[in-house]
Amino acid sequence: MTDDYQVALRQTTAADFEFCFGLHRSALGEYVDAIWGWDELDQRTRFQEAFDPAGTQVITVNGHDAGALNLAEADGAVVLGRIELDPTYQSCGIGGHIVGALVGEAASRGEDVVLEVLDVNTRAVAFYERLGFRESGRPRKHRIEMRYTAP
């Protein structure tokens, strides 16, 4: 599937805020709405407070901005803070390619990969399970922690 796509990452800058917020709205808006209701101003404020260009990369597909990836390190594990793809690029193997490469790289260093996903986002839960992640906790209401354990 990804054979048809040239996937790359580039460092996010402050100028990418609108793209990243719009991406967040289109990729996760329905799930946020299902739990809390989507309030545009509140969501924009929360997103702006959490927006970290230094820790975020824009996913490009064939030279077009298509998603965002946020990674960190904590407690000897890679934390996948966020991966969001424009719905146009979902179900094309791009997310699996990126997360698979991340898992492989972390495993080569003996590190686990951990993430949180909204419990109503059953599609994402199934996606991560297919990649070998397993539920490892329920740290906050409406959130499932999932972990890929390095072999």
C-alpha cells in the first residue's frame, strides 16, 4: 500500500499551527465530540496550550502535508503522544508504516512504545492491536493506555 506513497517527516514550526489544529479537528473531532462535545474555542485554546513544534513532526505524503507525529521519551520508553493523519490518507498503510518503523527502532534499543487512545476510538484501538500493542491500563477517564513491549 505505501508503495504508491513517498512518506517523509519534517520538523514542525510555529507556522504549522493552523494545519495541525485543522488536522486534529478532522482526525479526532468526532471522538472528542462523542465524549465532551466539540467546542471550537475551547479545543483551539487547549490545542494551542499543548502545541509543541519542537516535539512534533509533520508527516508528508508525496510532498504534501498529511499528518502530524508527536514523540517523547519517558521512563525508558518511547511515548507516542499523537499521530494524526488527514482522513484522505487514512486506511492507506501510511500510519502502519510510520508506527511500525517507530516500534522497530524502539525495539532495537530495547525500549517499549506507549500511547493513550480515547476509548470511543475503537478503530484506533484495533489498529494498534494489529501492530502488537496491548492495553496496559486506564490512566484517565475515557483513555486507554496501550504498550508495545520490546521483545
